[in-house]
Amino acid sequence: MEGIQCLVDTPFITVSHDPANNWLYAQWHGLHNEESVRVSAEHIFACLTAYPCLKMLSDHSLLVGNWQPAIPSVVQQNFARLAAHGVRYVGWVHSFEYSDLIAMERVVRNMAQPLVGLFDEVVSASDWLLHCPIDLPPLSSDVARR
């Protein structure tokens, strides 16, 4: 991906800025617990402060193990903070664990902001983000499912 600028690279997350599309790309990897999710999220918020974006691609395809104990408390708080940082759309590529998809559908079901699209792979998530309007408010709080 030409022009992508790596902002953070840790054992748990790599965060890059894509200036052509003006979004953050967060690639999560490894085995996570509540603390590693919290610390990784802080990296994302620091990047959003330096590079404000309306869109984010959050790729969980390289996660291993069960990170779902962190979902209820940390992940929901992080979505609220993403919205507070101005993020209106998140393309979420879930891990290959079916339980990850089910858990994320539950988390985002009644969330008003940001609008979250759940995807099986990065290409579909990127395409969805490319078509999300940046000059109009999202029309629905429903989960976009592709």
C-alpha cells in the first residue's frame, strides 16, 4: 500500500495512517487480554489526535485465542471514545473465530456512533469505507453486514 505511514508498531497492534483515503488502519495481532486491548486502544487514540480521521479500518484477522472477555467493558468504551474523537465509520474485519463475529454483532447492535461494518476480509471493509459519505451523517445505527 503506497503512501501508508506506520505510526505505531507493537507486539499487539500496528497503526498506520492512509493519507490517500484519510483513515487509520489498525491491525491487531497476537493474543489479547483486557489490558492489552486497553493499551492498544490508547495508541489508536493518540494517532487519532495527531491524524484526525472520520474513518478507521480495524483488522482483527491476525488475532489468536479468545479475547472476548475484554469485549463488554473495554471495547464498548472504546467505540464511544472513537466517536468522541470524530470517527464516524469503522470497517471491522473480524478474526476467523465465528464467536468473534457473534460477539461483535452483539456489541454494535444498538450503538448509534460510530457506524460499524463487520467484514470477513480487508478488501470488503476498505470498499465499504470508500463508499461511506463524509459530508452526511450516517442514516442508521444498524450494523452494516457484508
